[in-house]
Amino acid sequence: MKRLSQLVAFVLVATALAVPAQAQSGRRPPPRRPEPPSAPPTTGPVPVTTTGTGPVTESAAPAIPISAAKYVSSFNLPNSVCDYVLRACIDRFKKNANSFKVLSGDDMNRKKAADLAKSGTETYVLLLEFSFDRDDLDRGMIEPEVLRNVIVVYTVFTPETGKIRTTGRLYFDADRNYANNNGGVLGTIARSTQGARNYTPDQAGQKVAEYVMDSLATAGSTSIPVPR
């Protein structure tokens, strides 16, 4: 009897274990994974990543510094005449102040002007040298009231090296009477030497500035337009 009970219990346990085994023998599809939620639509501007290779706005080139000075080689040539030409030259530069910065320096000869340029790293030195035409001096043609064929030689010395960047000469005529008339300089010079072939002092100063600006316009990385 006891043996029969054990046999029945064994059959029941075997039957119970067979049911899950049969269920596991069949293949069932794996459960579907939930899909991730879709991103909401973008309504604002899309950010753009820059790589640093886009166009770069160039800053304006700095004004070219110039130190302007004069030298008068003849005692018969009034200093006020030469001062006026130098001032006219500087005033012409001021019309293009964004490109050139000119300061008036002390009177000096060529050696001092070259040495001054060598001592700087950026500033050009502009020297205006005034004299009479040698042929007129030899012929004794220097008139007491009128200054004819006055020569102004302009030279630009390069910073650091002191080498000549550009040079040239102009002739101008002027009335000697205005030399001691500081209050009426402009009017007197404007009336001087009517019909003369040379420049007036005012024109000479302006032309010197324009020739120098044309020479220095390419000193920087870009050309500088010189208004007329």
C-alpha cells in the first residue's frame, strides 16, 4: 500500500513537470520593444556650427605717420615764405587725415632728417629744402621785391633705414613784400606773380603733399586713394 502511494505521487510530479516543458518547446515571437518618442518639430532657427574659415572683415589700415620739416639754404630767402609752403603742404595732408597723420617738426638738414627716420619704426620724415635757382644767382637775377624761381626739393626718408622713399623738386614764385606782413600773408601770396609759369607758394605746398601721398599710398597692405 505504501509502495502504491509513492508510485502515484511520482506520476503526479512527472505530469506537472511535463506541461511547462511542452509549452517552452514551441517558438514564440519576442515581445516588441516600445519605440522612442519622436522629437518635436523645431520652430526656431537651426544653429550652425562655424569652423572659423568664413570671411573675416578687415579693419581699416592705420594712418601713415609723417614728420614734416624744412631747411632754408639761402639767407636771402625769407623764412616766412618757406613756412607758408610747409603749412600749405600739411594742410593738404589734413584733407586725407584718415590715411596720413602729419606733424610739423623742427628745421633740419638732410642728415638730421635721415637720422630721425632711422630712429623710428613707423614714422616717415618729409623734408622740404628751399633755395634759389643757381642760374639766377649766377646772373644776379634775384629781384628785390619778387621771389622768382624758388626751388623746393622734397624728400621722404623711410623709417628704420633712413633710405629715400621718393624725392623731387618744384619751382614757385612769390612776392617778397608779404614776408613781414603776417596778417596778410594769404591775400598777398594769392596775388603774387600774376601770369608766372611757376606755382604759387600755396600750389607748391599742395603739389608736394600730393606727390608724397601718391608715393606712400602703396606703403601699406592696400592702396590708399588720394582725393584731388
